[in-house]
Amino acid sequence: MKSLLREGGRLFFLVLWLNVVPVLNGCPAKCVCYSEPKPTVACQQQGLFSIPTEIPVRSQRIFLQSNKLTVVRSTSFSSVHNLTVLWMYSNNISHIESGAFYGLERLEELDIGDNSNLRIISPSAFRGLNKLRILHLHRCGLSELPIGVFRGLYSLQYLYLQDNNLLALHDDTFVDLANLTHLFLHNNKIKVVMDHMLRGLVHLDRLLLHQNRIVHVQQRAFNDLGNLTTLFLFYNNLTMLSGETMEPLVSLQYLRLNGNQWICDCRARPLWDWFKRFKGSSSDLECHLPVTLVGKDLKRLKSNDLEGCLDTNPHSGKFLSFDDPMGESIPRCCLSDNDKSSIISSKTLPDPSSYNSRQITNNPQKEKENISKTKVLETERIKNDTRSKQGVSLNDGPLATLSNNLDQSLDKLNPELLDMEPSTAPAKKKKKCSKKPKSDQSCLKSHGSTRRGLGLLFFPMFWLSLTVS
């Protein structure tokens, strides 16, 4: 008896619903169509492999989620110009033909999220959707957004791009989205927030960038975000964040920066100073370095805790400077302006001509050794100059092309190079003769005196021999 009453009640409500709610004519198979509150075609969870044809032209809402659709063709919705809501999430869509949404000038909400095989979107896929307010592109396997894909979407307010594989975004990707209030970019693979990546988002209220791989936020990245109230950057690879970067966020109320590896040395001081003026709520910023500050909240440190620069390794990709996050320059944050001018990049080779013979060190003992070595080298140079002056002139004969710094002495030179006859005299007599250089006349006089001495000895011996005989 109870079962009969139950079945009768269901039949009664079905008849009542059919009488109250007008049914659209020509409803596709496996779909339910009704006119109130808006003409709607509901085909969700029906195992459909293609978008039904024969969709009533008066339809304003179409629900096709949770099916097995693979392609959205350019003719799929060409006849339903009154469409305001289109849901196609959780399908197997891998391709959207160019012009698939052409003519849907009244469309306000489009959900094609959770189609992991989509991956690529045509640059003109959303052209003409001037009244679109909500666009879902989450979990679509997107690794890149084509240039100009959101061009002309002046009414867009909510954009869902989370849970994709986006590595980077082109400059001015959102430049036409002046009315956008919510941008969801979390759980992607973005590494750097560039200066012009978010340009044009002058009315953005909520920006979710958490759970990416962000290592650096450029200084002008948030310049247009004066109306932003919520910023999530937690669970990234940030080690530093410039206070100048945060300055334009004058309306910020909720900030989450936890789950990063903050370096709490002097490079954190600009952010620390900014937090002193920030009136909103924020998560803790746990210090990762130095070891003495591990686990402490950056915001709660004292001024003297933020002194000195840690010697971080730029090759590791973990700890980077403000100037060039992917580079190898020496961190400049802890130096005064005068000191910064003396920094030499690790990529720059020193100019040998800029060094003096004396090397400057910080070790007094090494300094003395360098000075003594310099004196020895100077003495050797003077000796070599003296030898060259006492030897053959550099302007004479074959030695005219030789340098003053020859390591060979004149005694070791080949006599043929000097244009001289090889001497047969003993070395000692040669040196004895060359001790005091004499003129040619002096040399002749010395030879003549030797002959006269021999003559005086010869004549007495000659006369003695004649007498004896």
C-alpha cells in the first residue's frame, strides 16, 4: 500500500511539473529540456561522444559536462545566438575548432575546464565574446597561452587557469582585461613573474599564484595592481622579495608568503621595512638561512639581525640576487654605493695591464715577501741594463734587433753573430786584456814595448856568441 502511494506521489509531481514548466520543442535524445527559469538543455552524464545536433534555437543554457566529447566544431553552436551559459567541463576535449564560439555575443559563462587533453588553444578561440564574464580553463594540460588569446574580452571578471602546466606567460597577456577581479594561476609551473605579465589588471582584487615554482618577482610586476586585496605566493621557491615590488599594493589586506626559503640577511631588509608599514594580515615568513635564524619569522626580527650578506652559491639555483635572479653576479645589497662600483662580475676576466708588479694582500707576512721579491727583480733588471751598456751597442750590427731584456750574456753568443773571428787565446788572457778597455794606440804601444824588450835581450846574446866562437 505504501509503495503504491509513493509511486502515485511521484507520478502526480511529474504531471504537475510538466504542466507548470513548459518543455522546449525538439529536445535532443538523452537530454532534458525545459523553459524555466531559462530555456535550458541538460545533457550531462549521458556518455555522449559528440555534441548533439537539433539543439533548440531558443536555448540560453546548455549543460554538457561529464560526457566523452572530444571536439568542439565551428558548427556546434552556430544556431543558438541567445546562449548565455555553456558548460562542457570534465570531457575528453582535445580540439576546439577556430570559430567554435563565433556568434555567441550574449555568452556570459564558459566552462571548458577539466579537459586534460586540450593542451593547445587557438589564438582566436574566444574572439567576439564581448560579454563573457566567467571563463574556466583549469586542468586542461595547458603549457602555454597563445599571444592575444584573451583579446577583446573586456567584460571578463573571473579567469580560472589553475592546475595547468604553464611555464610562463607572455607580456600583456591580460592587457584587455581591465574589469578582471579574480585571477587563479595557482598550481602551475611559472618560474618568474615578469614586469609586464600582469599589466592592465587595474581592477584585480584577488591574485592566486601559490604552488608554482616562482624564484623571482620583478620589481614592476605589481605596478598596475593598486586595487588588489588578496595575494597568495605561498609554496614557491622564493628566497627574496623586493620591498619596492610590494609598494604598489596599497589596497592589500591578505598576504600569504609561507612555504618559501627566505634568506634573512641584509637582502631581506627592504621587505622587512615594507612589513613595518603593512596594515593587513600575513602568514609567517620562516627564515631558511642563516642557520642562527632558521624557523624564525622575518617580520619579527630585529634590525641588527639583518646584517651581512651570506655567501650563497648562484650555481645551485636556490639563492639568487635581486639584480639577476638567474645570473652569477656578486650580491650587492649589503654594500654602500661607493663599494658597489668596485664589484667585478665573476664572468669578467682581469686585465693584466691593470696590475702592478707589487701584489697587494691582506697578509702582512706575504706582503713583506712580495716587497722583497720586487726588490730582487728590480736589482736583476739594473744589472741587465748595466751589462747591455758595457757590451756591444744595440744599434750596431746584428744585435740592433735584439731586446734589452736578453737573458743570454755576450760571452754565450755565437761569435758569428758578432761578426768576429773566433779567438784562440786562453780565456784568462782574454779576460785580463778586457779588464781595462784601451784605445787602439794604447794597444799598439803595449805591443811595441814588448818587441823592444826582446830586442835588447837578443843583441847581447848575439855578441856573446861571436866572442866565444
